Amino acid sequence: MTQRGVHQPMNKQGTRRLLSALLVSAVAGTAAAGCSSGKGEPAPGQQAAEPKPSNEVVELNVATGAGGSTIADIESLFNAEALRKKFPHIKLNYIPKNNPDAVKSIESLITSGTPIDIYFDTIYVYMNTLERFKLGYDMSAELKKFNIDPNNYDPSTLNIANSSYSNKVIGLPVTNTIPVMYYNKEIFDRFGVAYPKNGMTWDETFDIARKLTRTEGGKTYLGFAFSFYHHFFHMNSLSTPYVDAKTGRTAFMTNPDWKKLIDVSMVKIYDSAAYQTWLTDNKRIPKFDDFLLGSVAMQFSQVYGGGDMLTKLEPIKYGVVSTPIFAGTKTGTQPYPTYVGIASSSKHKAEAMEIIKYLVSEEHQAYLARDKGAIPTIKNDAVRKQLYEGTPLKGKGFYEAIYHNPLAPLADKTIYDESVRAILSESAGILKLGTGKTDINTFLREVEERSNKKIEQEMPK
């Protein structure tokens, strides 16, 4: 899935932060709704009767920048055949992301007068798009009417929203993303080093990496690498935000957690003569292709459960374990969920909620886990244990790696996060720090200055 953020001018107060709860307040919200005494309310202790489906066919437009770039990809993720059988009175028009910038795609729909009924996207794009186009809709009443209990979902995937939507339910988590650490068994076997295990700390990981980082037979082997730095920063296990919620500015110099994160990701990782030579000769940081070529022993990466990347992995003798944690902590990475919600522009909110209820149901969550290799968000062990059972990843240790460490809480989010992340993850800066041409304090100061300047530029005048 493509994970991109967009940036929406807000009022001065709104720029302070985008935190609170997507569903952290859902429990309270639905409880409050249940206390109202409106006409037609169920008696205490009784569930609300779900709205009866209409006999008339209703068309719903489903817009998304996640789940693939084609209608076929989205239909597969949504299990379109099952939806058609369950809801014959609803016709879904899937509108895939057709532009590198998801917001432009949504913008073109709005400009053309095309109503959006259901919006589905990854965490950053979802929140920023709702804010920019005012598409957020409080589904608290619908959760009550359709008997959806927020307590059924992993709380770590629910704690994110926009301050404009405090105490409102503007989306439900459908899938999650949790990275793992791939390792090349052949490299470990070649140099007689024991395989890594689930639950290792960063120090333990780097101890192993140093044993494997070397040049032999004209080939340089790197002990450890990151596939994408934005995965590490977006989901950092310290739940450190890019932008301070109180000040509306970055805090790279004042928040000590950032020095810890940069130390493991850009300093200790490159602390060897062989690694320094590799960086200098290649003039870039390693990527997953280097793991595929047999040059990297351990790789921090998202899970590749299908497509071309899975095909490339097939000839490699690899294993997976949980990503490293900081000593003294027990939490793994933050989640990176994908949300689905009713758009404020929808004129068919009841029908939209029928579809959404199915997408977050045990039946569909099991389908996603088993057949699509999508990490479920529902708190149901029977569903979770089906993860990858119907895919080529079955039996390769992914379930154990993904669920070994409890998830870290989601960090506060703002509409400026992607701009800050882009500056922080620039290859030129990483190379400069990694090769010792600058120090960590100078690096953080420069990133902070550039980031705050960028935030200032994006704020409304």
C-alpha cells in the first residue's frame, strides 16, 4: 500500500495538534449515545434493532488510495463477491487511487461533483484527507444502531484522530501493518553465527550485526539495514511524535527520545569499517534489494505477502523475527492501521454502514488474515491465528514475529508529519551522519530548523 500524507491549512488553533481519539473515545461516545432517550430507543439491556435494508438498489462510491491501484485489487481486498451476495441492494463503485498524490484524486472527485460515500485509506492519508476536505463524519449513532462494539478492536489501532473530531468516531480500523526483521539464513550459516530470536533488543541485534558485517571474497556483507526509514520513524517503538502537540513545532533537540532513535538507526548501525566503505562506494543507504541480492543479513521491513517482491524472496533461505526493542522496554512498534469511514458527503449513510460493519466483522477479518495476509484489527485469537494460513507465508514464523511484542501506543499525529518525515529521512543527511561527516546533535538541529521552517510555510497566513 502506498502511504503518503497530505497537508491541509488549518486555523492557528487547529494546527496545534491532531490527537485525541479516533476510537479512544468511541466507547464513551457510544455509551453516551446509549443514554439518550430519543424515540425508538431500545429498553435497557437490549440491543438496538438494526435498520432493515431497502429493496431499492443504492449505489455507493468507495474512494481509496490504499489496497492497490486497480479496481480488481480493491475488490479482492473488500471480497467484492461476498459483498454482492450479502448486500444485493447495494452497488459499490470502487474509485481507486489514480494519482501519485491521493489528495488530488479525492480533490478531482469533489471538484467534479462526485459524492464520496465511503473513504478507505492508511492512517496519515485518512486523517489528512478528512481534515482537508471536511469529509469526517461522526459514526457514533451508526455504531449503536448496527451493534458495533469498539471494545472488539485492538486499542492500539484506535487512538488517533483530529482535534476537530474529539469524542467522535470518524473511522474504524480494517487492517494493520506491523514490520518484522527478515534474516538471511545462508549468511548466518556461512559465518557460523546463531540465528536471531524474537524479542531481541537493539544492542543484541547490533552485536550480531557486527559479527556479520565484513568483506570476504570481494563481497561486502552488511549485518543490518532498514528497508525504508519512514517505516521505522512512523512506527517508532517509543511513540515519539514528529511534531510536539503543545507547541506545534518539532522537538528533535529537546526530546531525548529522538537522539535514541537516531542513534540506533543512523549511527550504531553504520559503526564498522566495512559498512563505512560500502556507504562511501555506493553513495546510498542499503535497501531491500540488497537483502534480495544476499548482501544484507538482517533487514527491518514491512511484510511482503504477495506480488513481485514475494516472488523475489522465494529462492532465498530466510526467516523472520520481531523487530528489535529498546532495553528496558517491552513494546514493539506502533501500528500503522488502515481506516474506513462514512464520508460526510454521503446521502446513504445507513447503507454505507452496512458495508463498513461487514469489513470489520469477524468473517471479513478472518478472510483478510487467512487469504490476503492482512493483519487483522479485531481482538479475536481465532481470527488472528488464521494470519497467512492461506498464503505462501504459512509456517514461516510471521505470526510469531508480528505478535511477539505488544504494540506501542500511537504517537500524536499532525498534518505536517509527512513533510517533517521527508526531511528527517533524506538520504543525503543520513549518509552524512552515517559516514561521520557530521555529528548527531548537528544533524538533529538542522532537521529541526528545516522542519519548523517547512511547518511555518504550510501554516495558513
